[in-house]
Amino acid sequence: MSRLIQFNAAARAKLAELHSAALNASFDRTKYGSASEIGGCARKATLNVTNPPFFTDKQQMVFERGHVFETVVEGYLQVQGFTKIAPEGFPAAKGPCYVGGAGKQLSLIHPEYPVGCNIDFAVKHKDGNLFVIETKTTDGIPDEPYGSWVEQLHTQIGLLHLAYPEAEIRGSILARDLNKGMEREFNGYSYNEQLFEYVLGKGVHIALAKHGEIRPSATPGPLCGFCDHRKGCPAHQGAQPLPHEVTTHVEKLIALNEQKKRIETELEQVKNELLYYTGERSFRGEAEEVALVVTKVEDSMTVDGPKLKKEYPDIYGEVTKKKSGFVKVEAKRLPSSASAALQKAA
Ligand code: SF4
């Protein structure tokens, strides 16, 4: 590993420590349910405390994407005339201003329940009304915001409403695919008493589970594949109900596979049409803007692996090498309950 890469990795580890220390300084995450956990899985949030995951340097680099985007959004706010304020100065500050981005974010805790949040950006307008921006970086922007994002935002807006009951508060989720240069705002969120009660209930559940008073519920979601506590998770034993977001992706995969099959059939038909013209021989032809190249590959010999292994095991051991494994993803349509019943009856 080059010296600069080593230097960067060490710096990344230090910055990650500083970042989590800053988050924990605002409220004790080992005892509270936080907004970012409320939208996710209570079992994961609890086990993250009792059995903290180790993040590799590669994972830390992925986390850095989020910080990079926060710096970008902060630049946008500043160039548009919003002044950066320290969290403690925010209540008295006159708008347009904001708190958040690089450095300290606005942290809020519920006056009665063990629930808290940090806010990426709390913006104050000239008239004193407030606006919450929750930033997200993704590989591909979903058509609809994930439920976990929305619940996180409702927790932040609700806690902000308790602190600033007179202000009108709105909120948006700003999602950016940094690689593709695509950005999308999911907007129109405001204080909603019923929703706030619902997310508060989830936060209290997480806090009680962290205290060891109840067993946390396992809520499967799109990020289960990255969860460090998947082993032994009750939500992944046997055929489990899929969460809505994951079902959407399964349906997309099925539709794309069907489209791929149709295209492959069409490709085969067109190739056959061309072979009627060229015959099954090597050929090259050109028109004004296109070329057709047909290459005949002659029959060849191949090794019969199972036979080699059975009859010449010594040689087999010498000429074979390890092949990397891979993860296979399959999506298929299940027979509808009606057709399943018919199949059973037949
Ligand atoms: S695998 Fe999914 S459901 Fe299980 S603990 Fe992790 S996030 Fe929760």
C-alpha cells in the first residue's frame, strides 16, 4: 500500500472517530432512540450498541460520500446568502441562516421520552419559519423516498416543532447520485401529529430495547444485505415477507429479465435473417454507415472435466485452479393463489 493511501486511511479512521464523538456528544445514543434509527430496524439499532460493528476502510470511504454532499449543500446555502450559525446561537439568530453541514449539527431531544435527532440542515428564513433538509447519497435515485427516510424526517420535524411551536416548519429529503450527477428533492413534508406519535413510539421501543427491557423487533428493509447482525436474524429465516421497497426492486428485476428474454429472441431472429443472406461462413459486407461481419468459428475440442476428475484425479488436481464464487440473484413470479389452488387440485 502506498504511503499516501496509508496516510489517508489513518486520517479517515481519525475523522470517523471525531464524527461519531460529535454525534454522541449531543445525546447518548446508547440509551436513546435516534431519528436515523427510527426509520430502520430496532434489532439492528440495539445490536449496534451491544455488539458494535467494525467498519472497514472501504465502508468508511462510502460513508464519506454523505459528508461530501453535506459540504456541497452547505456551499449552496452560503452562496445564496444564508449565514452559518452555531447550534447554540440558532434560537436567537435572524434569518436567512442555517445550522448544520460540516461541524456541529442541530441536536434535539424530546422533553419526556428518550428520543433524539440530529438535523443535517435546519434553515431559518427571514420570517422565522424553518426548513429541514435531510441529505442522502445513493447509487440510483428511487422513484419514491424510502419509508425510513420519511420517518427520519418526520421525527426531526416533530422534535423541531416542540422546540419552535410558533414556527411553520417544512422539510425535504434531498437525494443525490454523486456518480451519475442526478439530484431529486422529495418535498412537501410538514408537522403531522399522528405521524410524530407513531415515530415517537418506534423511538421509545428502540430506547427500551437498548436498555434491555424489551426484545427489539426485526424490521427487514432494503439494507438488510449490508447488516452486520443478519446472522441469526429472525426476519431472514425461511421465506420471509419482503418489505415494500424490496418488492418493487424484485418486480423491476422480473420485468427487466422478461424484456431481456424478448430482446434475445428478437436478436436471434435478426441474426438468422442475416445468415440466410450470408450463409454460415465468414463474411464481411458494408453499406454507407454500417458493416456486417460474420465469423465462422470451427469446431474445437474441450476438456471433459468430470471425466478427467474421475479417471485422472492427479492430473485434474494439477490443472485446475480456484474460481471465485459469486452471489446469484433470482427473481420470479409466484403462481397466483388461484392458479396455485388449481395446480394443487389437478
Ligand atoms: S438483517 Fe435486516 S431485519 Fe435483521 S437485524 Fe439486520 S436490518 Fe434488522
